Amino acid sequence: MAYSFDFSSLGDYVPVIAKGVAVTVELIVVGGAIGVAVGIACAWARALGPRWLKPIVSAYVELIRNTPFLIQLFFIFFGLPAAGVSLTEMQAAILAMVVNLGAYACEIIRAGIEATPRGQFEAGASLAMSPLQTFRHVVLVPALQKIWPALSSQMVIVMFGSAVCSQISVEELTFAANFIQSRTFRAFEVYILATLIYLLLAVLLRQAMRGIGLILFPRRRAAR
Amino acid sequence: MTAFSTWDIVSNLLLAARWTVLLSLAAFVGGGVVGLCVLYARIARRAWLRRAAALYIELFQGTPLLMQLFLIFFGLPLLGLDVSSWAAAAVSLTLWTSAFLAEIWRGCVESIPKGQWEASSSLAMTFPEQLRHVILPQSLRIAVPPTVGFSVQVVKGTALTSIIGFVELSKAATIITNATFEPFTVYGFAALIYFALCWPLSKSSQILERKLNVAHHHH
């Protein structure tokens, strides 16, 4: 059966899509930034932190990495209010993304820290740096530099995951697509368009991460 | 109104989890078969085949799984194909899995030394024969840990099919929550069941990887 595509019916909904894109970008920028910060803290705790902290962080990482994002999101949005913590859709979505990315980023960054030669720690100590100073100035930046491509890929995966936030009625790109679909019944066109926008956002996000990498690790550029 | 005990909640979730397992198996097996075909195209001698496979992988890896689900579930009926939520879920997860497995396996095939290709080629083997007798058996060993590791992604991916109305573990959790108003307990148990499914896979992938590395160092 022939199907005639009609993208023109989407014309009226450009503002809806634009708003959806803006919310998706907000989710990944805010969730991504805080998530990486949580990842760094957890990686520090797991690699160098006090002994009592390690099993707690390990449990968090394993639990998040082995459950679907959808369930994490529902648990936070529907479950936590029952326990007395009430969150708006947007807060719940960002919290879920932070919790999710934090666990994956922890594992990725830890791999970078463990690849740091022992001598670096000793050199830091011999310069009378405290362990935290050594971590901050000597270990962390080269570790991040090593794993930056992997972290960028994880950010893209988390952005794709953010599509699920439409399920708690966060009005991001997928929510916009669903809304337009329910109005126009042009499912194919809407979802193809949304998919292409996600593809484009993924390319842009990779470029942005590359740009941040160049700013954070200028030495490498000079060395080349 | 009947009251739900905790055991009612757990047993109903476990019953629904069977569908999660079944869908994961279908997607993994189907994805493995399709993935092997994509892998074959991805490393084929013909440039256009390689390019087509690379595009296929790029499309499925570069877009959200949820969009792929929607396109198949809402899109195909417009073409006159009637798809159930089970069929849409199985098809889209299979395609998605195949793209990731093909890419993982390509890495494994490429890690086989070039001399193996040259040696088998000098024995007048054809391309499929080289793959069948020389390259794939060796790649298989390297491929096991990352493949097992990816199976965790497949299990977690099945949760998204609840959004198109397929009743598996996540959908059951939503339904039970609507009946019991105990989201904390229900989603908590759902998470634990997912964890029980995924964690052994993650762990065995890690152990296999470590074993393989040890074996590698002895050579």
C-alpha cells in the first residue's frame, strides 16, 4: 500500500518542536553537568576515598547500571513522593538523569584514574600536596583527558535516554512529537522528524564535548 | 476492593518479568542473527555493502531506541501493516540489538592479526570460508565478554516497550501502582527484579573479560 508523506502538516507545530528541543537541551546540559560532577566525586570515593564509603558507592553504581532508566525515573517521580519527597516533573527528570549519569560516569572516570601511574601520586605527595590536592591537580585532569571520548559517548546515550522523560510529562522533544502525533495523526512524519533532530543533537553534543575537551586539556593540543 | 499484600505485588511482577525475559531472549537471538548479517556486510569486500552497513549501524546507534519503537509501532500501520505491540517491540529491539552487536563484533574481527587473513587467502579460501574457518572462530573468544555485557542493555531496553503498551515488567509495575497506590514499593521491587536479571550478566561479563585478559598475557 502506498503511503504519501506529508510533512507540510507539521508546519504549524514548529514552535512546539522548538520548545521541545529547548527542554531536551536543558535536560542534557543541566543533568549532564551535575551528573559528571557526581561521577567525579564517586570516582574519587571509589578509587581513593575512605574505606567505609567504597561499598556504598559501589552499591549505588551497580544498582543504577543494572536497572532501566525508566524504572529509575518512575521510582523518583512516583515513588519518592510516597516517601515524603515531592518533586516537579522537571526536577524529577533532572535528578534521574544525574543519578543515572553519575553511576556510569563514575565507572568511566575511575578507569581513567586507575590508568594513572602510581608515580604521579607519589610525585604529588613529594611536593607536599594533600591527597585531595594531588587528586585535583595531578590525577583528575589527565584521567578526564584519557576518558573524554567515552564520557562524550555516555552523554549522548543519556540524551537519548531523556526521551523517556516524556512519560512523566516533561515537555521535551519526544513529548512534543507525541503531542503533534495525537493532533495530526502524522506519526511517520513526526517521529522521523524527531529522530532526525535527535541525530543532529547527538552530533552537536559530540562537537560541544570536543570543544569543552579542547578548553579543559589545552596542553595536549600544544604537544601535538 | 481487594487489598494487595506485598507478596501479591511481587508475584504479579514476577509473572510479568517472564515477558521481559522472553522479549530479551527474542531480541538477543534475533539481533544476533541479523547482527551477523550486518557484520558480514560491514567487513565485506564490496565498498557499497560496507557503506550501507555502516549507515545502518550509525542510524540505530545514533537515535533513541524510543524513537525507533514509535516509528515501527505508529509508523508501520500507516503502511497498511498491522503490528501488535509485541511484534513492534520484538522487531525494533532486534534491529537495535543487531546494530550494536555488529559494531561490537566488527571490533573483535578487526583485532585478528592481518596475517590470518593473508594466510587463509593464500590457501585459496573464499571470503566466506575465511570467515567461517579462520576469522570468526578466533574472534568468538574475544567477542564473548562484550556480547554478554551488551545483553544487559537489551534487558534494560525492553523496559521502553512498556511505553507502546507491551505488558512486561515495567508496564506491570505501572498497572499495579495504579491499583495499589504504592509506587515506592512497586517500583522498588521492579528495580530489584531488573537488578536480579542484569547483575549476573554484568558480573559474568566482567569475570570473562578478566579471564580472557589473563589468558592473553600468557601467550
